Amino acid sequence: MSAKKALLPEPAVVQPLAVDMRRLTRVGARPGFLDYLVQLWDFREFIYYDARARVQSGTRRDRLGSAWLLLNPIFNGLTYYVIFGVLLQTSGGIENYIGYLVIGIFVFQGTSGAITSGARSIHSNKSVVQAFNFPRATLPIGMNIREMMSNVPLILAMLLIIILIPPVEKITWLWLLIIPALVLQSVFNLGIGLILARVISRVHDATHLLPFFMRAWMYGSAIFYSYEKFVTHPGVLAVLKVNPLFNVIDIIRNCVLYAQPPSWQSWAILSVWALGALIVGLVFFWQGEESYGRE
């Protein structure tokens, strides 16, 4: 027995180790705002590939597949054309009412889808948020990119309808201005989606109010009528024209339908709304980073 004890190694001497507790961070703690932006940039490939995969699988269960991305706004456009253009005669005084309506419906469809998806991104992915540690803003950003990808065929189809259905519009260099207008629209959508994502993650009842808000916004954005036909007070008209959705629609209509360069006021209003919404949305969402998935 003593021989076995002699073969055992000597116990290791425990050495004291100094640990700087100031360098330790709590798991899931909110990083600084600039560090948070860096983390989002590091996740850029995941955001892109996740968005692309969601686009490809979004309508896979439907027999017509991705065709519904185009059919939905077309059916909406036909419905509004019959109700407002034919029955209520809101088309009076509007040149190329079909193109006017098509642009309004297709652009609103993009905004509505992006904001709604971004707003619900945290709550609908609650299990992922609770299981993994990653910057939560990747979810609404990914949803916004997914909607941008889905809207590419919609915009192309919108332009195709305009150049095929009489009165046919000619293609001009002004059509290129559609790109920056849609980029500003996407930036604005992302900012609003980030704000609503935090709100809905805390108060899920807000999801029931979102469709009413989007519907009211649609009716107030001159999609199937002209402001000038129903609003005569200059002050009220000026307030209505500050609407960011109206401005992006108005810019595209001027470029595509009327071959007129959009006014600098429209660009300024849309830019202020887009950048302001993005900054406020990022900061507001970042402030609630530690709370997501814990309610």
C-alpha cells in the first residue's frame, strides 16, 4: 500500500491568480452604441443570406409561388380602380390615372410590407432571441432587406404596366431617379420598423393597431386621388404634403408619368424623414437591447 502511495504524483500547488473584474462583462449586456454598429456590420453576411432565404421560401407553399408577390398589388389596384376611379370618380383631373394608381399601390405595398415585417421581427422570432446571443437589430434589418429584394420584381412590373397600358409613357433618364427615391424609402421603412419592433416586443397589443394605422396612412397619402381635388386650405395642404409616403410616391410619379424633375423640397422632406427615422430607430432599438426576449 505504501508503494502505491509512493507512485502517486505530488498534488499541484494552488497558485493565486489576480483577476481584474473591471474587464469582465455580463453576458447579454448592451454594448456601446458604436460597438453595436460594428457588431451589426460583422453580421452583414448572415443578414443578407437570411433575407434571401426568406424571400425564396416565403411563398413556397402556394401553388403560384412568387407570382403572388405581383398578383397581390395588381388585384389591389384593380379593386381601387373600380371603387375610386369608376364608381367614386376620383380620377377627375388626373392625367394617366391608371399609372397614377399603379405607382401609388405598388409603392405603398413595399412600405407596408417592410414596416409590418420589421415591427413584428422580434416578437415573431422570440425563440431565436432567447436562445442565441447576437445584436437583435439584425432581425428587423434582415426583414427590411427581404422586402427590398421582394420589391425588385414589383417595381419592374410596375414600370412594365406603365409602358404597356395606354396612355403609354416614354422612358426617359428621369426614370433613374427612382433608385435613390426607393433607397430613401427603404431607409425610412427600416427606421420605423426598428421603433415599432421595440414597442411591440414590450406591448404586443400594438400589433392589432398596426393594420389600422397602415390603412389610415394609405388613405391619407393620395394614392387613388389628388390632394388638390379635395383640400383647398393651403395650410392643411402643406401639412399633408409633408407625409413621407406621399413624397416618395410623388417623386416617382413626376419621373415616370410626367417627365418632370421632382422638386428639391420633395427630396429634402423625404431625406429628412429617412435619416431622422433611421437615427431615432437605431438609438431607440439599441436602448432596449437587453430587454428583448425576457418578457
